[in-house]
Amino acid sequence: MKIAVPLESDPVEARVALTPETAKRFIGLGAEVVVQKGAGALSRIPDEAYEKAGATIAKDAKVTFTGADVVLKVRRPNADELKAIKKGTLVVATMDPFGHEDDVKAMAEAGITAVTMDFMPRITRAQVMDVLSSQANLAGYQAVIDAAGLFDRAMPMMMTAAGTVSAAKVFVMGAGVAGLQAIATAKRLGAIVSATDVRPAAKEQVESLGGRFIAVEDEEFKEAETAGGYAKEMSDDYKKKQAELVASHIAKQDIVITTALIPGRPAPKLVTKEMLASMQPGSIVIDLAVERGGNVEGAVAGEVATVGDVKVAGYLNVPGRIAATASLLYAKNLYAFVETLIDKEAKALAVDWEDELVKATVLTRDGSIVHPAFAG
Amino acid sequence: MKIAVPLESDPVEARVALTPETAKRFIGLGAEVVVQKGAGALSRIPDEAYEKAGATIAKDAKVTFTGADVVLKVRRPNADELKAIKKGTLVVATMDPFGHEDDVKAMAEAGITAVTMDFMPRITRAQVMDVLSSQANLAGYQAVIDAAGLFDRAMPMMMTAAGTVSAAKVFVMGAGVAGLQAIATAKRLGAIVSATDVRPAAKEQVESLGGRFIAVEDEEFKEAETAGGYAKEMSDDYKKKQAELVASHIAKQDIVITTALIPGRPAPKLVTKEMLASMQPGSIVIDLAVERGGNVEGAVAGEVATVGDVKVAGYLNVPGRIAATASLLYAKNLYAFVETLIDKEAKALAVDWEDELVKATVLTRDGSIVHPAFAG
């Protein structure tokens, strides 16, 4: 059983799907592990570290893929890679298939078994395999580091001989995994932190991190708050009042971090140009949803745009900006899943196609698209 | 009494010597305040904010300087500015005169009264005027923000479903004002922080911020520690043991921040290329002394140099990287000093040339160099 890990072909991708630690563990399961030269360089893993763990270094992608039973990647394979990977190979990556249906088709035609980690069900057993959470957590951290770097003031309150500097005001929109880590990191740096989320149940989580929850707390909110995580859609009247509250709140913020994503759909627009214009000059907005169209009007993917007097950062691949840690966790997520596909006695792949994790994540197999969201 | 504040002529200088708040206070003392158009723009202060405070906006440097009794600046005036400033004008700035003796001479020849804020005595009365401390404090903060931005891993320990990420190890060399703020900021971000200083008395301050003090704690150290802030020079034998300890400590660090300056002399070299080579790939070194020749071998002023597998950041004007806060405190420092030079009844300049703060800071007057460190 050969497991192959290429250098990622996308130039913005600094992560890698294997660490020396997971290499060692795969080898412990009886696998032969081959890593392309330089695959870990941007995640601070030298080839020698893989070799020390027992892996072999291959000089290029072609040699890496030759004879592989399993390919571990960060991003879905491109056309060149599909040519080099033999039919029937299990390719595990974050395929990001929504909106890229042609690429899913190409993977089916190439005959690979494409497994996408971003479809992993959010159940207890699969928490350790949850790449969306592990990477979103780091994106939330990095968003605050990026904001602090762009910001022309200090984050914490500082009491100095020359006078007191007031703390920065940070507002986090969307209190999922990324948003909660952004709240925690901004609090660490001493900012005054507030947050909002369409789920009233998020209030408790935001407050447990020391953030203030921004919401119109009327009767409708209170009912929804106690109804659990995925509450019913709020009324139009409520949404209007909430939007007004958020708009007036943004005008008083130094830093806004947006993290709102809807699976399989474009990101919702949360911050309008009018809201940006209401902010003080020099304020910073970090749009973590820019790869999905963005939460912020005027955000440009891959750039720090200046909209009026506000800087709007639309960094691509934010977890990749903190690649060493991101690869560490991503590789652990992959190991935890792939390990379940291996028969430890036979030391060979033995995929249970009826396992719910497998069914949820396999996109293509034996030349066909098999995932219900794309088949047909 | 006209107080003039130009746009700083140095392109790397984002700070400004006046804020709307200090403008208002000068005007309250009977001054007319003129600010050059755009002077505050890079510190997030629009012209309108100065106008609202009662200041007048002048279209260029020449108009700004015309008829001024006092000029407030961040950096010492260049040749063009000296031509535009009339003889006898009091020019208050951070003149940074050591190593720039020709410029001191030029200021004398221009007939201005050059007052340098960086010579302010470190006595209680002058704490509020201490620009070195106010700016070093912010440099220490920004050094950690810059390090976190360059670093490819998370600073805090993170306990996630995929496993635990260990905290970054940060070592601060020099526990003065900048070093102590760097320690505090790195602690805030969750790093494991250690520090060293040639003054054994710094141990207590480092530990009070939660940092570990790195020193050979032998009998000689313990005697020096209790001898107070400015202890005697340590023995050569002690220095050698301490250097070995520091070298072995650096090899285990992720981030090193150096802050060691000796007034009027080049910065001491603390980190050699051998020490950089001993660090893990991807480690970060921030050299806050780069403008004085640097504490780190291979540091390049104004650049992030790659030395082996380590990034060595030699950012210029680090307080200017956080210009809005830096200007706020700098302007307060200047106001606190200049206010003491004004006769509130007569609403005019009335400098007491025998005042110890004035004697310590005036470099040139009536066409001559008058400061004992440069006269002769």
C-alpha cells in the first residue's frame, strides 16, 4: 500500500497534507509513504524530516504518483495531476466541489476515487477529521493577527506617562468556529470585542469568551435563543431592526471581521459601502469569506483594498498564511480518516463503502460521479 | 505666538507632532496654530479635525513656517526646511543628534533654537515628556504584532479536536521599555516568554510580567541583582557563561526580539549568524535596533532578510508602523514640554534657559552649538 503526497500545485497553497508525525503513523500501519521533494518546505517541514520518519522523497510529481494507492492532498487535483494518477487511486483532499462541477466530472472521467474532506459529517466520531473546523479556527486567529498588523493603533488599552490610549473596538460578524477564535484572539490582545450571528444561540458562546453579543433582544429573539442551535428563520421585521442595529454598531468600530459562509452558496453581503463610509478613517475590515464572493462590498480577493478611508483585506487562503500550524492539524485530520480505511491485519486499503463517513465524502468512483449532490 | 506643524518630509515618517487635542490646548494658551495640509493624514487625522480644534491649514511647508515662533516636528529639519524656518525659531523634534553632527552644525548655522526631545532627562517631572519611552513602548508592542504576522504558526497553545498545538516560544533580549512591552504583548497572545538583560535587576520586572529571566544565577549575579538598577559591570567570566546560556536558549526559540540600544553608540551585536543557524526553519527574529546598526548579524535596515532558514525583520521606524497611537503619545509629550516654555499671562514664549530640562535638550541657539555633548 503506497501513500503519495505531492507538492501542492496551486501557487497560493503553502500547506501540505502530511507531516513527519502522520508519515510515521501511516508507516506503522504498514504503508509505504512517498513525498515529493519540497512538499513541506512552505510549512517548515524539510525533506529530511520526512525521511527521518521513514518516508521516501520522490524527485517530481510523476514519480510521487507512480503506483500510489492513496494520494493525500490539500486541494483537488488539477488536469495534469489527474493524468499522472492511475485509475482507481483513492485521492483524499479538500475538493471544494460546489461551483466546480466540471472538475468533479474530470475526476470521475480520470477514474479516481475522489474523497472530499470538507463534506465530513459534523458528528462526534468525525470531529477529529473535521478539516473545516481545524482550518477555520486558524483563519479566525490569523484574521486578528492580520488586522492588528494593518491597524495603525494599538489593540490594548495602554496607560502610559503621556496618557491613556484607549483599546481598539473589534466586531466579529458570524460566531462559528472562525468567529469564536477571532473573538478569543482579539480579547487576548486587549481589544473591546463584540459579535453577532444569525443564530441567537450563539449569544452564550460569544459571552463566554468575553464578547458582547449585538442583537435586538426582543420577544422573538428570546424565543429563538432558547430554541437551540438551528433556530427558525427570523421574521422580516426582526431582520430589519437587527440590520439597523448592526449598521449603527459598525460605525463605532475600529476593526470588523466577517466570517459568514453558507455551504454551497455565495457568501451573504453583510457590510455595505455605506457602512464602510460610516467608519473612522484608518479602520480595518477583514473579509474571511472573500473566496466565496465576500461578506463586504468592495472586498477584492487577494488584495487589501482601500474603500474610502477604510482598508478591506481580502486575503486568500487565510489558513495557508499560518501554514505550519495549518498543515499540522490538516494532516492529523486526514490521518484520522484514512486510518479508518485501512485493514490493519492485511496492511491494505479496505474501504467500507457503506460507512456513513465514506458515503458522505466520496464524490467519484469507478468512472462515475457517485455523490448525491452531484450525480445525475 | 505662532506654532507651526509641517508635514514630515521623510517619506518613512507617518507620525505627526500635533493632534487636534494638543492643538486645542495650545490655542487655549493663546497660541495661533498652523498645520500643513495633510500633515496628519498618515496618522489618521484629517485636516478638518485640526480645523475643528481651531487650527489653520496651510497649503505648503513655506506658508506653514512663515512667521512661526515655534515649530513642532517628529524628525530634525532637513536643509530645505532650515531655509524656510526663520532665525530664532524654537524647533522641537526628536533630533537624534548622535552620529549626525553635521546636521547639528547646519541647525546652528541656520540660527534656529534646536530642542531635541530624546535628550529629556529621565526624572519624575519629565516622565510625561519622555518621547523615547512613549515610542519604545509602542515599538515593543508592534514588534510582537510584526512577529506574529511573519510567523507561520499560531502563538497560543490551542487545544483542538485534531490535537494540541503547542505555544510559540518568544525570547526578548533587552528588558527596557520596549522589551517589557514586547514581553507583555507576547504573553497576551499566549506565547511562552523569556527575556534577558545585562541588568540583573531587570529579573524582577520580567518575572512580574510572567516572563522567565534567562541568566546564569551565580553568586556574582545575586550580588548584582540586589545592588539596584545600574549595577557594576559583570566580570568577563560571567559574561562568557551568560553568552553560552543565551546561545543555547536561542536555539530553542521560535521568535527572538532584540531591543538593546546604547545611547550615542552603535547597538551591541547580540545574535550571531551561528545562533540564527541553530534555530528551527521558519523562526522569526525582530531587530528593533536596526537603525543603530542592529543587534542581529545579517539584519538589513528596512527589509525582512532571510538568513539561512530564519526571517530577520529590520523594519525602520517601528513606532511609525502604528502611527495613529504613536502620534497621539508623541504630541502629548511635546505639549507637556512646550507648555512649560510659555508664559500664560503674556501668552508668549518665555524660555527659562537655566531650567534643567531646557539645558539638557537645547542643541543650538543664536547661531551656535550650545549643548555640551556637541559644542567645542
